[in-house]
Amino acid sequence: MARVALPHDAKAGPTKPEVRSVTLGKLELGPADHFVEVGSCTGAVTVEAARRAGRVTALERKPERLETTRKNLAANDVGDVELIDGEAPEGLPDDADALFLGGSRNYGAVLDHAAETGVDRIVMNVSRLEVAGDAVRAFRERDLFEEIVQVQVSTGYELAGATSFDSNNPVYVVVGGAA
């Protein structure tokens, strides 16, 4: 699999490659799928989804981050992604097969939209424990919850001629979809 180049910064940490692998594995994207990302930020997830899904829509409420998404898509030779400058759930299409929520803003309303429109696969990545608990409750209340996975990644670096590890904060991957 080709690496994702992110030469343009969005002033926010992109979803780490290892977390993207788990996220995209849970979404099980295929060439017939319409993938929608809420909060595209750097575009890292959008780039990888565009390599798998037949149709991709990325929604971002901050114009400067949407421009970063656009630049990083170009840097990875990814075209044919619909970019929407707007706030969820208003800007969301009604025909998504898979949905990724990269942030926690308005996620209840986004989950309502996903439940109403029958989105098969939904993944939400959360870095704060309290938000993870609230998100699981929100998924359950809408009969969307399947599982939650904690991903903890540590990356090796050289220290005094040997390898040591820097650990990243854990990410909670909340998984579900319409029945």
C-alpha cells in the first residue's frame, strides 16, 4: 500500500497511519461504496479511502483545513473527491455507505442523519475517554453500536545505539452502522 504524503499542515494532528489502518479495516471499503468523511482536516483518511472506495465525499467546516485537504489530495495524486465546505449534518449526502467521524463536534446529529439514511458502516475516532463513553451511548441510543476498540501505538526511535519507544495517546475507535 502506498504511503500517504501530508506536506501541508492543518494545525491539527492527522490520524496516525496505524490508527487509519484500523479505521479503514473496520469500514471495509470497496469499489461500489460511497465513503463520507466528516472533518477531513489534513485529508489523510480521505486519501486512503479514495484508494478503496468508488466515490468519496469529504466535509470540513473550516475553510483553511478544507484547503489543506485539497492540497494533500493533490500531493497524493488523488482526484475525483467531492469536497464540501460546511458543517455536519447539513452538508452530508443521503446516500453514504460508509461514514467516518474524525472529530466529536455535532456527532449526535451526524449519527441521527446516519441512522435515518441507513449508513451501513460508521467509525468514529475519539481521543478523550469521556467523549468515547458518550459516543458509545450515542451509538447505542440510535441502535448503531457494534464495538469499541482502543488503539495504542508506540513508535520506535534510536536512543544511545538501541531502540526505545515513544507512545502516542490511545485512540478509541467506535464502530457501528445501521442494521
